Amino acid sequence: MPLKDTDSKNPIKNGLDGVKTQLVEQLKQESIKTIETEATQKASEQLSSPAFNQLVANKDTIKNAGHYLNNQKTEEMGSFENPQKNDGLIGRLNHPDDLKKHFSKKTFHDFLNDKDSPLVYCTLRIDGKDFLAKNTYTVDLKQFTNEHDIFTIITPDDSLDSFEGYVMENSKNILGKKISINFHRFGSITQTFTGIIANIRNKKDEGGGYGKLYITGHSPSILLENGKDCQSYENKKLDEIIKQALAEYNGEVAISTKNINTDYTIPYCVQYKESDYQFIKRLAHRYGEYFYYDGQSLIFGNEIKDTIELGENIDLIDIEFEMMIKPQLFKYLSYDSISAEVKEKDSDAVKNNVQRKTNPFQQAAIEASEKVFRKKSEMLFNATSQQTVEKDLKEMARRQKESREHTMQVRGRSRDPKLRIGGKAKISDINAKAMETYRIIEIYHYHDGSEYYNEFVGIPDIFISPFFDEDAFPTCEEQSAIVMQNDNPQGMIKVQFPWQKKKGLTTPWLRVVTPYAGKGKGMHIIPEVGEEVIIGFDNGNAERPFVFGAMFNGKASAGKGGSGNYIKGLQTASGNKLHMDDNAGSVHLTDKGSVDLKFDGAGNATVNANESITFTCGGAEIKMTKDGTIVISGDVKVKIETKEAEITGTTSVKTNSESLIEEKAPKIGINGETEVAIESTTVNVNGSAMTNVKGGIVNLN
């Protein structure tokens, strides 16, 4: 359907018709053939025709022509044969040939599918249907690395809501819908961005009645902002962690991890009070990975999109190059508790492990940096895993070295809608000389119905993201946990936090704080399985927990300490007790078999045992058993010395020796109430002065 001349008195149309006539006449005078020849010359050549210069001078008028055609689109859209391709907007007019086509008798559908047209059009779709196809609107789309993308569509509020109806009567229904923003050029869609409408705002103009509708939304990454969560991952690779973090979305959100830089097992990784998006974004910062949305898929890793060529005086509007210097020399220090050594890694040690730089601007900036910053800084890096300190230190040093080599970037504007985040732009100057290739890390698309352009930020292609942050670890406050394992030869334990219980997760082996420790010395009291402990975190890092100590609770009370807190003690799980009473000054030691040793504080000591008591020193031993037997033995001698000694046996007292029994005293008395019997093979009785033998009857053989 051709453009309609419905109102010959329309001042805008009449003005444009006058401009059209003037331009066509001028084109004839300057020779259309010359202009067409110049327009098809290679990108490095500038047009010099006076007619073209006049067109540039009249660029505002040309822009208005685009607005005029955009307004005509409203009447044409209703009768297109294929309505799914008819909801676009006129692009930027930047060439005389383009201008001639705009003033031809073509429908908007024809312009949209013109394979020779360099003009950029923008169309919208919601739920597979055209959106705002008969209305004017502007679109701006901002895409970032490691941030949510955001788009805003501005349209008259009567595009969706009637003047007579309630405010936002219809527009409120698109909140939460998926929307596709399509950019067309050369007869096809060059780029599509699919997002989610997250905000609708109606702003009335002065005087009331009409206003503007602001439709704002984000990339599908916003679905990962589902609230703060706590999770832990043990002995998994980075791509496995991301896959597991998305498991509960049932395929609604997917992240591609192709060409991920970090391809080793991470001993312990924690998501603490972060949304899933904040968690994955922090992982990208910490490990130097790129994380972005390319319009259709979420990307985590070093996956590269297509390379677009941009030349001055063609699609490249303007460009700015920036170089900077950064310190390149550094040294990391970290303490390894397993080897009890300080590990170190410096920039020189990892220099050969970083990506070789091919961008001459970047290389020049690196060399200048090394000449300016000569001191090698030393810093403690304690965000390593406790299990793999040396390996983590090496990886972090390599990432730090590469991140410091981000010493150059470009900013520019172009008219090519194929340029996208995550892709590359090969830049050439007006003389077709290469100005290197750059990775796009940020881009802003703008389309207002008559003009399209994008603004971009690019960097030399480096594997490590410029957003690398060595300190991007999860922060955590002290909290309670339950002991799950304690059978570790190094005196460490595994615990389970309340937020790990649902999935049956635990921590790795944790060190336990003790009042006294060292080689061959220290206090060894490890918390029991099932008991509550308080956990601290090294530098607040949730991935570096340690055990402060155990805690009593409502189910495991401390017992009574007395009104004056005079009871102190220690009791093990088996029932061994050390009880100290500061009121009485007593100490009471008891084992689970009820053997106790008590010092009563009044100078008395009591030892009690149900079975036996044995005192041993070398080859000497005193043993008492529950049947009343006391055995005193010594390998060499048993000697009893006292002022007075008495040995009494209710039935008998026996003295035995294999060689000699000797009793010596100034006077020895042996008295038997009924009988004293001395028997031996030989009996010698000798008195050096006198020997007396007396008895009622004395029998001598």
C-alpha cells in the first residue's frame, strides 16, 4: 500500500515535499550518477559532491523526513499481507540513495524487507504477536558485563490505554511479559534481544489527559534475583557449581559455560545470603570470568561472538582510544596451615603463564607501566582454600597479573546493529588501516523511529575479565553449628550449619581453637559429634571457617555452678569428671568406673576404687584388691622404717625368704600363747655371753 497524501494542507508534509523537490532538483544538477558512483566507493574514501554536502547540511530536515515516514506507517500497517514483519520503525537517514528510497512509493513492509537498505528499523513482539505496530516509540537498550541489562520503551500512553478509560487500564497487563526487541537491516533481523517487562510507569503531561508510557525491563538474568539464599558446594568445578545452583529453576534459566577459564576442582565454595545472580556474578568477579546476556542466552566464560568490521565514514560514527599505566609488579603471601609454612608467588613467577598480548597499544602501556612502577608490592592473600593454598595462590597471582594488563580500552558510536555485547569489533580508520580488534563489554542501543546508533566500550581480547576482584569472597558472621565428624588425626572436625541441614551438607575439616597448642605440647579437647559449636571465619570469609569452641544450650546445660559461681569442672562424654569446689577448696577426680580421688581442702586425701588400687614405681609395687589383699613387692628391697611398727594377723603372719630372714634389735621378744616352733635342718642358738633355756619341762632330744 503506497504512502497516502491524505491532507494537502498538512504543513509538515508540504514542507517536506518542498525539501524533496529542492533536493531532487539539486541532485539532477549535480548529476545523480556522480553521487551514486561516490556512494559505492570503498569505505576509506569520503564523498565530496556539493550535493552530498548540502544533504549533510540539511541533516535535520532529513531526520524529519524519517519522522514523517514513521507517522505514515500507522496507516499502512493494518493492511500488510504478513503482519508479523510489519511493526518496525524507520532508521537513520545517512546517504542520498537512502533519501531517494524514502521518498519512493514503497510501503513500510517493503522498507523492512529491502535487502539493499542500510537503514535500521526496530520492531517489538510480545507473546509472539506484534507490539506497538501502529504507534510511535523510542527504544534504548543498555547491556553490560556482570550486570543486568536494562531496556526502556517510551510511547504515548494512548498507544495502549484509551483517553477515556482508567489509567493504565490495558498497559498493566503486559507487566511480567517477555518482549522481543528486533533490529532490522538489509531486509533481515540482525539482532534480537528478549527481555522481561519489570516496570511500567505512566507520566502525564502538563495539563492532564495525555502522557507518556515508560515500559522498562531487564534481561532474563533478573529471574535469578529470587531472594537471598545460602548454599555450599564441596569438591566441584565452577561449571558444576553453576549447574547445581540453577537446578531448582527446572530449565527456566540456563547459563552457557563454554570455554570457561577456571577448569579445576574447588574444594569448598559458599553462597551466603546472596541471590543466585549475586552469587554467580561474584564467582565471575573472583575467578575473572565474563558473565553477560547476549540477547538470547546467558553466558559465563570466554565464549566469543561474531566479529563485526567497523570503518570510519561507513558505520563508525566516532571512536575514542584510551591507554593507561598500572603497577605490574607484586607478590602474594599466604599461610598454609597444613604444612605450617608461608607460601609466596610473585608476578615474575607467573609471567610466562599469562596470555600473550598482540594489541600494540596495550603492549606499549604495559611496558610503560613497568618503567614507571618499579617497586614490587607485597600483600597477604588469605582467601585461598585451606586445603589447596599453594595451587590457589598460583592461580590468583596469574589472574592478578592478567587483570593488571587491562591497560587500554576504546569507546565509540556506530550505526551497525549487528554489534553486540560479547562480540568483537574490528576497527579501521578512514584510510582503511587497521586499528585492532576489540571485545565489546558494554553497549547501548538507541532507536527513536528515525535514528539508530549504538555506543560501545571495548577492550583488547584478554581471557581474564577486567572486572576480576581477588577479594570477591562471601562474607559471613559468627554462627552456631553441629559437629558431624571428629575422627581426624590433626584434631580437626566437620560441622553442619543450620542452612546445610536440609541437603545434608557439611563443611570440610576445620581447625579448632585451643588455649594451648604446639609441637609435642598443648591441650587436646575436641568437641563431640552432635554437640553445638560456635564457628568463626578468617577475615570474615565464609569459605574459611574455624571452630571457636563448644557451647551449652537448652538440651545440653552446664549444670550448677553454685550461687557464688564456686564450682568449676571438666567432664568428658564417657563420664570422667574433674570437680573443683572453690567454696570448700576441694578437688574431686572421678572416672566412669567410680574410682575417685578426693582432696577435701582440709588436708585430707581419699582414694577409692571398687576393684583394686595399685601403686607402681619401677620395680616396686603396692597393690590392694577389693577382697582385702595388700601386696607390697620390690625387685631389690622392701624397707619399712618407723619409730614403732606393728604387724598383726588375725589368723597368721608369715615371713618367707628363699635365703635369709634376719631380725636384729637390742632385744627381740617372741611370744606364743600356746607354742613357738622353730624347725630347720640345722638350728644354731648362740649367746656370746650367756644362753638360757627355761621351761616347765625342757626336752633335749
